[in-house]
Amino acid sequence: MKTEESIREVMDEWRNVIKNKKRLIFSFEERAQIRLNAIKEQIYSQRIPLPGWLIREGYFRAVGQYEFIDSDWRTIDPGDPWGGADVTAFFKRRIDIPAEWKGEKIYLRFYVGGDSLLSIDGLPYHGLDPFRNEILLTNQAEGGESFLIEVESYVSWHSDEADNKRLHVAELGIMDQDIFEAYWDFWCAYKLLWMKGMLPEMRGYLEKHLWAALKQVPPKVEAGIDFKDRLLSAQSQLQKTIYASDLFKIPGKINLVGHSHLDLVFMWTYREFIRKVGRTHATMLRLMEQYPEFQFCQSQAKTYQEMKVHHPHIYEQVKQRIAEGRWEAIGGFWVEPDCNLISGESFVRQILHGQKFFSDEFGVRSRTCWQPDVFGMSAAMPQILARSGIDYVMTTKMFIWNDTNPWRKNTFWWQGLDGSRVLTVVTPSHFIGMVDPDHVHEHWRDFSDKETIGESMYCYGWGDGGGGVDIEMLESIRRYQKIMGLPELKQAGAEETLDNIRAKAETQPIPVWQDELYLEAHRGTATNKGILKKLNRQGEFLIRETELLATFAWLHGASYPAQELNDVWEIFLTTQFHDSLPGTHINPVLDDLLKELEQFRSRTSALRQQAIPAVLPGFLLAQTESKPTALTMFNSFLHPRESTVMLSKNALGGNLPIANDGEPLLNQSITGLDGEEYALIAIPEVPGVGYRRFNLGQAPHTQTPSSVHAAENRLENDLLQISFNSQGEIVSIWDKEIDREVIVANEVGNRFQLYEDIPGKYDAWDIVATYADHEIDISGECVLRVDENGPIRASLLLEKVFLGSKITQRISLQAGSRQLSFETLVDWAERQKLLKVGFPVEISATHATYDIAYGNMQRPTHRNTSYDAAKFEVPAHKWMDVSQGEYGVSLLNNCKYGHEANGKTIRLSLLKGSIFPDEFADLGRHQFTYVLYPHPASWEDAGTIQQALDLNHPLLCQVNNDPSDHPSDQTSHSFISCVAENVTLEAVKQAEDGQGVIIRLVENHNKSGTITLDLDRSIQQAWTCDLMENNETEISPKDTQIKCTLAPYEIKTLRVCF
């Protein structure tokens, strides 16, 4: 701990001492607590201490792999210390039940701190943590039984814990069930007094009758006093006066849903999550044995998969409980992903893989999108969920964590971009809930739908780090089902509860919400740990193209790598977890994620390469050292592409691609920001979902006049003239074609802005509105010089140094282009700083349009209301745009997600230097590109979507290496063609059941219409499908063509058989 913090803590302790010098009366709470403690002490009628445990400490390196500190076992007794940073300890001892304890109910009381799994005779049995440290060994001992107890303990249960632990308690005890029941009767009645805002009459009644019963209990056990008899008499009186009373009842119903939110990563690594899976679910199984009414739900197929692999004994018991209907496999997603940053296709695959696992393993399909902990939810989700067979959404954070506006809707129809609706429940309390009266009372007080729905969902159970439900929660439920001051409480399943709510919602005028579910908090998660965002964006495009090529290879006779693609998808989907992709985790997690993402990239790229020989002519996988003969460019998008590509000169073997007239394609020698030499080549039109091939040769080059030019502080082509100041900021963009200025007068574009970013406790998660009050001047050391002048593009090179960081940026303009490109390299060394780049543009627009999953949406550019003002930082994907009718400006990017439009200024968040929970977050080198795209007319007519796709995923370039290959007449080919600028091709894959090809399309311009798909082979049958690939309506093909209609923003999935 830092010295200043230590001193401050000591000062605060003394301040509290002084503040509490006032003499306090002997309160009711103190009187009651003395007797409650006396009852608790008698729950165990006999106890036997258990000294002499064996311990061995070490470090958990991987599942099943430990690096031991101790060379051998040593002895540890209760009270002795253990632990240290990141330490795992093993404890073991054989326990014998005394013969004279025959017929008794025997518990092991054992707690060592931290987070533990206790095994009996080699089988995992029970989790141990601060709330679970009494383990039922037998309900009725035979006497003389012997158990081998083994405990694996990690030093930390959650976070912010001391690394030094000790063996707190180790003993056997005989439980007196009567005293146990009496204790919980009194304790639960006492907890009723915690409720805030209760009627004075109710408080008076409770205190009177609780004390009338409690004062009969002796404050301590003494000779000559029959403690138990007096306790049971007092208990009987308590049950009559409080538990059986009809006074102070509240109408309504709360369904209590047992749950344990379990983060794959957070303040722990993924390997620790695997251990948490065993601890949490072993305990839930034991509670189900002890409490027949207990129901539990758990989400995330990945959790169950790890349970199956690493905890098979627990998994088989869980499967039995699912079959009984007491354990609910909820959620239907592979993991609970970030719901702002992932693509539409990633959403579909999260559900597809999650539901497949649930169906294959348990014979169930979840109807609920269970996302209690995510940081907001995309406006695209209602359609995705509805078309995936999901009826409900459950989430929590808007209600409890919004920082500006209270969230006032607990039950509503959430309407998506296309008009699809799903019933959504935003609970009025946290998903980590205790069944304490004050919490439950507050939940009901805040529930907005008492009059219309009259029934709410309350999640209870320890979470984030697992743990789940504990005994106190279950004992409290037994006593609070019909208790004064609270509505009726009932244990229930999640979907049982949601079905009940829906039945009432369909007959009541509940609200409709037609927007994203924007969380007014955690805005920094769109920017934090930029490398993860970049790899996610690249990964989504890579696997899309790999599936597409593998499908066409399959249609050409190759085998389809279904299992391999399934495996890499599951690796990738796991990295999209809501504390993984947002970067809200400790440093070792980042190292693990980068390894997983590299494995995904490597394996997926290999699958793509395996598919290419069957799809692209003249390419031999095995002859990589053959002399290049031709260059094939593949375009996986639906729109034809004229593009420029960067190719290594070494890969071309000194040759250049030749056009039909024998001249080389227009090219330019450039040096990349990585220092390598490249050929920049202008590629003529490559057909949609197809390829075009060019011969490689040494044809003489004819000098081509250029329409683009770089000069000091200026770039210009036939469309735009751009002027810069010495800081590399744009002072003017003059549109020569339209005859207008783009940049607001007296302001500058491409302005880097650095802010203090100290948002408080949630450093990695948050950007708070007050960041803008603390801008740091970074003008100063800066060099801007002419970098390139060529037939394809001209560029300036900016080098800017500030504080401990450096920006190197190539600002380029191509001939005939409206796109001003900023290829950027940042060496980032700042802590608790936020780097943005902004462009004040002369556009009058009250709303900006943002690219999101499977579509786009508008958000205000003004701050008229508090709801508008709260959206000062919003998530978007590949582009944003402001337009005023006849003109607009788009801002494209290839890996950034944090956006802003305020008045006339549009901005991207580039880097965030958070220090918690990872003090090293984002340090180092970052490379990314953003593009300013001024355009006539609307973004739709300007093809902003297509331009953003081209930036994010360049043409796939393959150097042909078959020495026997000769050019054929067919130098280009399209596998799928469709003339529809408003439609994007999101997926081409083999159907999950192997029957035909799945083609997924999305309408993006909010327009309805009919399109024609023309494939390169005759179609035998075709159907529309839902997103889970269930056939819906048959389509009559016409040879190679099928026609289908798309509604505004519709996701259209087709199954095509050849």
C-alpha cells in the first residue's frame, strides 16, 4: 500500500474514534444480539477439534499443473498462518466419526480463508468460502465412519483481499436440529428490523414481540438452567406473534431465482475460473440435497463445457438435476458477451453454439437472453433474439448503475431496428442478491410495475466470483414466504417467472422501448485495451471469409471442415466475454487472451489457406517456393470493388501485375510505417463475392500523370484540397467538386486531444462527463513533412511527441478519392489519460448515424435533455456519419469503438490509459487507421457502408505459384452476385445439419424491396430460415437465381441446396 494511503487510513481511524466518543445507550439491537449469539453457540451440542492437518503450498500454473513451494507436506493447526501472493494450498486429513455419535447429524466446520474446494474420498464435494464453511457429512451417522478430507484453497475469493491467511477453524460437530431451527427463526425475525422506511407501528410491533420472546432465552448457558427448553418455548411464542401474524402484509409477489454469476475472467484468470466452476456448483448440488424446494439456474454453455471436461463428477450430477427440472440451464449463449462491441454474426454464433450445447447435452433450449452484467445492449438485439427463438431478455445494470438518469422501466417490450419485439425485464436490484428483508423490501419499493404486472424477479446468490446460494438465504426464504412488511416470496425458475410476467404483460399496457439499452456508465469499455478490439474486429472478418471460401471449396468437391470451424468459433466466442473484450481484467488475463486470439488467427488462417486451391485457380498449397505466375484478388463482399492493395515486393518476385493491354497496373513504391518496402497497386474492379486474376510480368512501365499531389502543409487531388497547420491539424478541406468548405471556420480537424481520465473506482470501465474539464495541452514538438508523391496517392508524415508518448501518422489522399486517410502509429506511455481525435465539420444535423451490429442507428448531436447529455460517449463499429441532406461527412475506422458527436464536432476515442485493474493497460505500440470521408448527398448514396468494409478488410491477395498454370479466358468470376447497395452479405456457410448452404443477408438502408441473388450454379431447392437454421418458407428458384424480399433492417437467412 502506498505510504500516503497508509497514513490517511490511520488518520481516518482516529477521526472515527473521536466521533464515537459520545456515550451510547444500551440499544435494543445490542440486547437482542447477546441472546442471538447465545443461541448460535448452542447449535452444535458437541464439538471435537481437528488439529494436525497436512498442508503443501505452491502456485497454480495451469489446470492440473502446480509449481510447489514446499518440497513435502508439513503440519498445520487451527490458528496457524498460510498463504502469500497468488498461493494455492492443499490441506488433507483423515477424519473418524466417534462410535458414540451413531445416529447423529454430523458437520465438518472447516475454513481457511480464500476460495476452496473440499473433496471427500477423492471426489469433489463442497465449495468453501466466507459464506460456506460448514459441511454436512452425514444426516445420520453410523459411528466409526472414516473420511479422507482434501481441500484445495486459493488465497483469494474475490478481490482486494490480504494475501496472508490462516486456518480459522477445523472441528467436527453434532448439530442440534431444534436449536438450528430456533436460531434461524429468531435471526430472520430480527433481520426484519433492517428494513428502511417501515411504518412506526410495524417497528414497534416487531420490537415488542421479538423481545417478548427473546428475553426468555438465557444470555448464556449456566448450570441449573434448561437452555433448550426455554429456547423452544420462546420460539413457539415467536412463531405465533410474528410468523403467524396477518398484520402489515403487502400485496404482490416476488419470485426468487437462485443464481451465481460467474465471470470467466475479471480479478482472476481463466484457469481460476475453471476451479471456481467446481467450487460453486459442488455446493449448489449439496444444497439441493438438503433443501428439496431449492431451484437454481446457471448460464453460459462454456461454463458447462469446462465443468464437463474438468469436473465430470459434478457435471453428471448437474445433468440429473436439469433432467429433474430443479436446475435451469439458462441464457442460450456460449458466453455472456459484451453486447455493444461484437458484430451481428457474432451474436448469432453465440446463440447458435450455446443452444446447440444445451440441446445436445441436456435436451433443452433456453428461451431467455440472460445478460445480468453487461454494459448496455445493442439496438440490433431484439431482431437477433426473436429470430433465434428467444422470447425474453433479462438484465440489470441500467436500473442500478446509471449515473445521470434513473431507469424507470422494469418490464417492457424492447423493439428492434426492424420492429421485432422481445419482452425485457430490467430488475430493480443487483443480480448478486441476499435474501435479507432490507434488500428485498428495497427491490419491491423500486419495482415500477406493481400495479400492472404485480410480480417481479429477484436474483439471489453470490456472484462475479461465483459462490452462489448459501444456507442463510435458503433458511430466510423458508421464513419470509409470507411475512409482514414484504410481498409474497416464492422460489421459482427464471423462465417460469418470465412466463408469468409475459402472461400479465400481454393483457396490460406496458411500455415499448425502441432504442438501444444504453448504460449510463462504463463508457470506457469501448476503448480500453485497444489491442483486443482490433483483434476482435479482424477476427470477425477473418472467420467470415474463411467460412465463405470453405463453403465454395466444398461445392467444388473439397471436404468442409465443420468440426475445425466449430472449434475456432468457440475459441473466438469465448474471447468476447463481457470482461474479456472490454479489457476489464487483471494483466495476466490479457496475456492469456492474446495467446487464445493468436491460436484462433493461426488456425482460422490455415483453414482459409486450405480452401483456396479449390476456389481460386492456379494456386498450389504445397508449392509455396514456386516462381509467382499470377496474382489473384478475392472479394468476399457483395459489392464490386475497385481498390488499392499493399503487397510486399518480395512476394511479387520483382514482377508486377499486368493489365489486358500489357501494361502493369498502376502502382507506386511505398515504405510502410513498419519500415518495409511495398508496392501499392491500384486494382481494377473485382466482382462481388468473386475473384479477378492478373498475370505477373516485367512489362515496361509508362509514366502516368497524377491528379494527386502533396506539398508543404497541403494535399490535393481533383476533388479535394486540404490545408494543414504545423501541428498536422486540418485548417481547411475545400470540396472542389461541390464548391464548399468542410471544416468549421476558425476551427481545426484531426485535432488530437488529451484529457485527464480519473473516473474513480472503475478506472478501466468508466469515462465520466467531467473528463472534458481537464484537457492537457499537447501542442509543441511536432514535424509535418511531405512523405509521398505518386500516381496513386500523396501523403504527409506527421511526427508528434507529447509527455512520454509519440504519434507517427501518414496522412494520405488518393487520386480520384474523397477519403482522407490517417494511418496512425502511437507509442503510448500515458497513465489515466484519454486520447481523442476530433473533426469540426460544417454540417447541420441534429442526429448522427452510427454503424452497429447488423445495421445502424441514430443518436442526437445535441444535449437538449439529460438523456441526450448522458450519451457523451457511445459505442459504434466501423463508421459514423453526419449529413444534412445534400452533403455529409463520414468518419471510418478499422478497430475503434468509442464515438462522439457533439454539435458540429465528431470524434473518435483512440486510447485510454487505465491503471485498475491492470496498471499496464494499453502501454506500448498501437497501430490503427481512421478515414474522413466528405461526400455529396446521403451516406447511403455515398456508399459509406461499402467504404468502411473496404477499409476494414482489404482484398485477399494470393500470389499464384503453379508453374503449369496458364491464363484462361476466365480471368474473373463471381460466385454470388446481387445488385443491391442496401444489402450486405454477412455469412456463407455450410448448414449446421450439412444440408445445403446458409446465406445470410442484412438490409441496411431502412428500405423494403425485392432482390435477386444470382449464384454460379443451378439451385435445386431454397428456403428462408430463422437464425438457428430452421426452415420456414420454401422459395422457388429459377435456374441459378432466387428472389427474396427484405423489409427495413431485416436479417434474411436462406438455405440453398444445389
